[in-house]
Amino acid sequence: MNRRDAIKRMGVLTAGAVISSTGLAGASGLISEDNSSMKILAINGSSRKQGNTGDMIDIVLSELSGQGHQVDKIDLAGHTINPCKACFACAGKRNCVFSDDIFRDVYERMTDADVIIMGSPTYSADVSSTLKAVIERASVVSDTNPGMFSHKIGAGIAVGRRAGAMNVLDTINRFFLNKEMFIVGSTYWNIAYGRLPGEALKDAEGVETMRNLGKNISWLLSRIS
């Protein structure tokens, strides 16, 4: 059974459903028929390769290690992602036609993944400009080539100093929902707090939230792999 067929059997879930720690039990009727390796992609939208956002992503991924899944991670730090030109030349081509930055590679890895984890620090009460460019361009390419993200699993991660982190999650989750993806949540919003590198690791509740997020993703994968 492939991933999409398995998810369709879940019954209680529909495309764009939000899956949280309290809602996972509703899908318990699905029994995995094989142990196929699933592809997990994490995109770190921070300007720091290993800052607080990277630390939180790694905590989530640590809960998914040793299970036979293929884990891929993209750090956008040091890369430029140009904004969408709104030319719609991507229609029917299944990727952006411009190759003057790394977006084409990022998009190909997104469409190849079964799980997409997006993490971002809070910049001006939203995602980083680099991640926003990825989201905007991926939205247009997938809109002109429908179904490329249907039934994938998505999880957003936000890190903030104080306020604005919920806006980060909203931006990421709106992308997932609009692309017919399933969103995984945790015991609290997928948020950790910290400003300087390493500070988010001192946020005990945030760290536990990330661990539980990883466990929830693992739980769902065990039911559909």
C-alpha cells in the first residue's frame, strides 16, 4: 500500500486535517501493512545554520532517528532565495523555470518527501524572508501543477524571543493546509523561546513540546508506512 492509499483509509481524517496530541487516537484504526522507509525533509529557515531554530529541529529529528526513515535537512542560511516573479511559466513543468538560486533543488526535495518540517525564527512577527520566498514560490508552482503536496505530512516550528511566534506557525500551517497536507501538533503550540544561540534549549516546555512533536510524527508514520 502506498502512502496516499494508506491515508485515505484513515476515514476520520480529510485533506488538511490538523493532527494534535489529543486527536491522534482517532486514526488508531489504521494498521500498517509494511515498514517502508519514509522520507523526512526538515527546512531550517533561520539565518543561523545552528541557532535556536536548528536546535529545535534537531530535537524533533532525534525522535525520528533509528526508525529506518530517510532524513534530509536543508539549512537556508547563507543562501539567497529570490522572490517569485509571478510569471506562471512553471505551469505544467512541475518546478520553477528559474535556476539562479537553490529553489529548484529545495522544491524537488520537498515534493520527494513524505514529511516536511519547516522551522523559522520570528522576524518582524513572521517567518524569515528566505523561508517566505520558499513558501511563496512553492505555492505558485504547486498551484499551477496541482496535487504535488497532497496527503503529505507537515509540521511547523517557530522560535521567538517574546511575541510573534504564532504568526510564524500560521504562515507555515496555511501553506500546509492549502496544499492538502496533514498537520501534526504537540502538547502545546510548536514554539520555543530564546533570543541568543542556545537559549531555546533552556526553555524546558519548548524542548518537551519539540520532543512530543517528533513522537507524534513518528506515531503517524508508523500507521501509514
